[in-house]
Amino acid sequence: MVVVDGQMKATQKGIEGYAKAIVKMDKIRAEQKRKLRNRLRALYKMGLQGYAQILLSSQTSGEFSRNMKFLKIVAEKDNVIIENYKANLDMLADEQLKLRTQVRVYAQFQKNLNQDIEKYKEQKRNQLYLLSQIENDRAIHLQAIREWREAGRKLEE
């Protein structure tokens, strides 16, 4: 019983830890989602011709090269935002899976504990019944002994 209680407390702490981690990761995911949404909105506003217009507006090959580097940096940053968002979604899913597993383990512990409690109650009822039977038998035997003693005294008289 003590072992199960210890395991349940440990599992409960694990559940709390996973829940806190999920809340933290969900806040990070929400912030990343907001950034990604703003970036996609900016790309949408720029339209299909946005990047081409930047490149084609270059007057010299130096400007063209600078604009290409700028677009490369922007694209890399966009890619990092998307990759981080995807990685955090994957980590969030993993943490949620771990949480569900811990909850299942906790529920199984709880179920086992309830079964053990029911077994204990049944054993207790059986013991009390047996004890009452013994007490009844004792009372009957004591009454018989008293009667025999009384009969023995009457015979001696």
C-alpha cells in the first residue's frame, strides 16, 4: 500500500511536470505562431512580384548582389522561424504524449489501489464475520461449561 502510494505521488509529480512544460511550450508556440502569421501576412502583402521587384530594381551588379544577400538572409530567417515552429510542435506533441502516458499510469495505479482497498474491505468483513462466529462459539461453549459445572454441583449434592 505504501509502495503504491509512493508510486502514485511520483506519477502525480510527473504529471504536474509535464503539464507545466506543456503550458510553457504552448506559450512559446503561440508566440512563434504570431510571428509566423505576421511574416506570412507581410509576404502576402508583398505579392508574387515582391522579390522579383526588389531584384529587378537593382541598378548595378553590386546592388543586385546586396539585394540577393538581403533576400537570402530574409529567406533563411523565415526558414528558421518555420523550422523552430515545427520543432516546437513536435516537442509539444511528445510532451502531450508523455502526459497522456503518465495519466494512464496514474489511472491504473488508482484502479489498482481501489481494487486493493476493496480486497482489504472484503478481508476485513470476512475477518469480522469469523471473529463474530468465534465469539458466538465461545459464548456457547462458556454456557455449556457453566451448565456442566452446575450439573456437576447438583450431582455432588
